[in-house]
Amino acid sequence: MTETRNTSRRPTPFWKKINLPQAFKQAPWRSQIQLVGLFLLGLVVVLLVAGIYLTISGQAAEAGLDTYNLAYERRSLERSIADYKAQLAQISSSAVMEERAKSMGFSEANPDNVIYVSVPGYTGRQTAILAPPPGITQTQGAVVKTEYRDSLWDWLFQGINRLSSSVRGNS
Amino acid sequence: MKSLKNLSRPQILGIVLTLFAGLIVFQMISIQSNAHAKNLNQWAQNYGYQVSTIQSERGYIYDRWGNLLAGNKEVYELGVELQYVANPATIATTLASIVGSDYATILAEASQPYVEGKSVYVTLADFVDSSKIAQIDKLKNDYNKSNLYGENSKLPSLLGLVWTAHLQRIYPENDLASNVIGFYSYLDRDKGRGYYGVEEKYNDLLAGTKEQVLIPLDPYDLQTIPTAPAGASLILTIDREIQRSTESILDKAVKSTGAVNGTIVVMNPRNGEILAMASTPRMNLNEYWNSSKIYTTGIPFNKAISQVYEPGSVFKILTMAAALDTNTVTPDTGFTDTGVITVGGWNIYNWDRGAWGPQTMVTCLQHSLNVCLSWVATQVGSTKFYEYLDRFGIGHRTNIDLAGEEVYPLSEPGDPMWYEVNLATNSFGQGVAVTPVQMLMAASAIANDGKMVAPHVLKAYIQDGKQYNTNTQIVGMPITATTAHTLTNMLYTSLQQESSDALVEGYSVAGKTGTAEIAVNGEYSSNLTNASFIGWGPTDNPQFMVYIWLEKPASSIWGSVVAAPVFSEEVKQLVVLMNIPPDSVRASLQGK
């Protein structure tokens, strides 16, 4: 038996050797498996989407409840702050302060025992400034980072924009 | 068609799964569309939102240095959720012992049967301090440990007792500056509002917003919880220390002179800022319900702005200002006082019914001679005289930013109630009525180079996190700067020559006393007077202007005896609190 080798021809790929119609005819369960596979793939996709949707919904609901709780806590804190301010005002009221001063041995000043000293640059006691004037605008930093506010599309488009602008910038 | 027997196992599995999926879809549609679902949707629409009243925190009130004069403290409303009440007797006992409520009332309230939708919650007490709530909370927890869920009705239980926090107006300084601040009727949680003072005048600004809103119960919508920004806060021109000192001086003066009431107002004549405004009687603003007992009929909340009276001789400074400004007289103009002058057919006499002989305009003011000032007014002429009074704002409101300002109309030539003699009586402050703050505004022109400033108590307000400062308002220039300086010097000289009790060692002050008889049943009574003093200083650079009014003093009827020393006492405190050195020290410091 003589074995000849044709080195000039390339080997035929294996899929070209398979006769698909014949294969499905010989094993009809293949098409059923294909159908079931497609169905299951669809089901997995649907379940995946549903799962993501449920997760996001759950997180949104949790965030909503957190918002509610935080709003409640904020109101509670505002009341506490107001209460502390009132308490502070009561323990530093003029009557209380006068009593404390007297108990510490201080007495009321009168014009005869006051010594005036000139302090260069001192313009006197300034009246209360409890908030900035209307001309000044305060720049507030974003409370929530953009990463947590952007959607997937925003992130994608921004990435593309950044990429394209950097390419334009380089060229 | 294939029979079931011919189906392969995967096919059967596929059919079963498909049927199962179909059932799920069917059930989903069924749940969404059946009658119960419709009811549920309706219920969700009705109860998906909670109606809630959001109310801004009432704004704070500060003095000029930022000391809190009116704020808010946390208190609690105590109530029972009838559905959960296990032992009403325990609730009644607890509230009676800790809060001080009536046992029988609480027991009856807490024993009410629960009726769904009708009788659910009952308020038992309100404005309960947090310290008492802490005691109740501890008790409730202790009872819960031994009688969880209140199952044993024989054991004590506070189940069903609940409390809700809210804010209550508080005035940390109690009665300090009560006449200026006014009060907020906090007991009325629905319709509470400010009464008197700045609480009433700036009620809308302080209150912020109050509205009913729908708060979604759906957690997906919760990010839209509405909020109410706090009401605006006010910074007053009042100086707490000066106010306290002024009230103390006033109380002592009223007591020592036997006056019925008194008023002292301190103003900066340069800008109209009221530094202190004290009046009697005052009240603890935290117990505002006593106001109707304290301020009975005829007693205004703030006499400095709400009670007009005949000021007497302090008014002479306006007459002299008009005469100097019209060049009718100069400080050296001579006048021979014969003790009587006839105007419009009526004889006018001096306060002592004496004749003071040759006088100058300075000595006329120094001796407070009615005859001389009547003559001056006649020389000015009624047209010019009333024109000047009008320029000084007499007969008009000052529009000070406090609720309840009163004004007495000025009778002028041509009015049915005006007679020629009015020109004379008005010249020395009789037959004309003003409030202390009106006199201060008029006299501010003399102390402030001829420029009359609007008196005000609001220095700034804070809204939406920004502080808006108020500006000085010049409301007129009734006299020239020259006239103002001349008159100030005349009043300074007259006090010096008189060796007045109003003088303060080391400080140059100008001023004028006033004693006005009070009309009783249409007749002036020489025993009942209003004693007044108006003064300012330092004369070269006025930084304060003080008005004193003592009503019906008993120790002496004369302003020079009872009111002038009060001015001196007030100024002695003012110069310390305002850091005003004596004239000599100031001159040497300025020289440096």
C-alpha cells in the first residue's frame, strides 16, 4: 500500500466535513435541544433583567426609606439644635451672667474707674454678623458623586466623548 | 398530530414549563385586574399619601451683639393611642405625678374605647419638658420589662402612651426688652401669632411658611419629601446690656419718685438705632397669658410708642429751633420777662408765675420760661411755627418698626379745634401730644447736624442663609446744621449755668427738662405732672440721645428734680457700656 501525501493542498476544515442536514436527520433530538437551549437562553436573559430590575427596585425603595428616615432625623436634629441654642441663651442670659460675675467678685464699672487705652487699628466692637451678606454665593460641592448619579449610558457617552476629545487634542 | 405517548420527555417538560409560565402570567393579570385589586388601588390612592402640616421654625430674635432674645425649645405633646392602651390607671397616675395633670381627667380620656376611624388618638398634655418625658420614657421601659405588651392588666403599663416633639417659643431673658420684643402666642399651635413689638411687626417674616402637604408613603416617591425653610431671624439694634441697665435705672427711678409709670428710650441720633427702650410695666414673655392682667385698659404695652402725652417744656427745643432757623432770634436776643404774655385773649404765665426780667434766649431755655417761648413763637408766626412742627414730624407717625405706634393729630391754624392761644401753649409743649419716640425723632435733627433720622429697632435680618442689613433713613432736614449746632450749644450752656442734675462729670451733654401739667376732667392739675428730660452727648459728636418720662411723680412734680438725675444716671452707665471716654481723654486720644 502506497501512501501518498499531497503537501501542496491545505486540509479541509472539520466543519466542512460535517453534513449538517444529515446530522440532524440522524439525531432529531439535536433540534429539540437547540430549541430548549434557545428557550432557556431567553429565560436566563429575562430572569437576569428581572433580577436586575428587582435589585434596583429594592435599592430604590431602601434609599427612599433612608430618605424618609434622614428627613425625620434632620427635623429631630433641627429641634435639638434649637433647644441647645435656647439652653445656651438661658445659661448665658444677662441676669445669670450678672449673678455669676458678682459671685466671682466683679463689680459694676462706673466712669470713675474706667481706664481708656488707645489701641492702634482697633475699630471697636463689631455688631453681630450671623450670616454672609447677600452678595456672596457659597459654592456647594456635590453631595453625591457623579459615579453614583450617572446611568450606564451617561458613563458610556461621557467616556466616548472624553476619548474622542483626547484623540482630537492629540491630532 | 402526536399523542402524549409519542412526546419525548423534553417536549413534555417544555409543555409543563410553558403551562406553568402561562399560569403565572394569568395570575399576574388576574391579581392586577380583579375586584380586590381595584379596591386595593383605591385604598392606595387614598392612603398612599399622608397629609402632614409642615411649619417653619419661627425665626430667632437677637440683640445687636448676637445674644438670643427669642428662640425655640423642644417640648412634647403627650397622647394615647387608644388601640394599644393596656392600663389607663397607670397612665393617669404617671401623668398626675410627673406632669401635674388631673388624675380623673386623664383616666377618663385614656379609658375611652377605641373606634376605628373615629376615636383613635387623644391628646393628654402638651408643652411637656424633655426632662419629664425622659422620666416617663424610663418608667415605660421599666413597665415593659415586667409586663410586655400589657398582657397582665393588673400590672402597671404605659402601653399606648406616646409623645411627639415640637418647638415652643422661649424668651431666655424673660422680661428684658419685653416692650420691644412682644410675644408669640405659642399655646395656640394652629393659629399662634406675634403680638406687640417686633413679634407682631415682623410676624410674617419670622413665621416663615405653614402649609399642608402630601407626604408619599410609597418609598419610590419619598425623595420628594417637602421641607419648610426656617423663618427669617432678626438682629435688633437693642444692646442687651444697655437695655438691662436702662430698665434697672427706670425701675429705681419709678420707685424712688413714686411715679405711676416711666419710660426711658436710648437712641443713636446719628442713625436712629434704638439702643434701649424701657417702659413700665413689663412682663415675663414666657408667661404671655398674663398680658391681659398686666396691661389693663388704658395701659399700653409699650408707652414709648403707644402713649401720647403733653411733653411740656422739652418741646421748647423745637420752638427755639424754628426761631433760630428762621433767623427770628439768635442766642443773644434779649427778652424782658414780665411774667405774663397775652396771646389770643388768654394770659400765659411762667411755671412759677414769676417775672424773670431781662433774659437772653439761652436763659429763657435755662429757666424754661413759658412767657419767653410764647413770645418767640409769636415772633416766628403761626404759619412758620406749624410748618416747622410739621417738618419735625409732629402729628405724624415715626413709622418705627414696632407694632402699635400711636399718634395725636396736631391742630393747626384753620382747624376747628385750633385757637390763637394754641400757638403759645404749643410753644412750651402744652396742647400738643407726642410719644417719646416722636420727640426723639424730632430732636435727632438737632443732635445730628440738622438731619432727622427714622428711629428703628431692626438692624438686620437673616433669610435663606443671608444677612440683610438695614440702612439709616434720613427722613428730613427740618433745620440747618448751623441751627442744630447753635441750639446744641445753647442747651449745653443752659445746663451748665443751671448746674443741672443732668450733668455728668467729664462729659458734655445738651438737654432740656420738661414738666407738663396733666389735664383731669378738662382742668389742668398742678399736682399731677409728666416729668421729662431729653438730652444727648457728647455735644461735639453725639453718640446717644436719651428720653426720660416719669408719669405723675410723687416726690416732686418737676422734671428738673426727678427726671434730670435719671438722665445723669443713665448717661453714666451709657458711657461705660458704649466705651465713650470723657471729653478730655477723647481729645487727647484723637490728638494722638
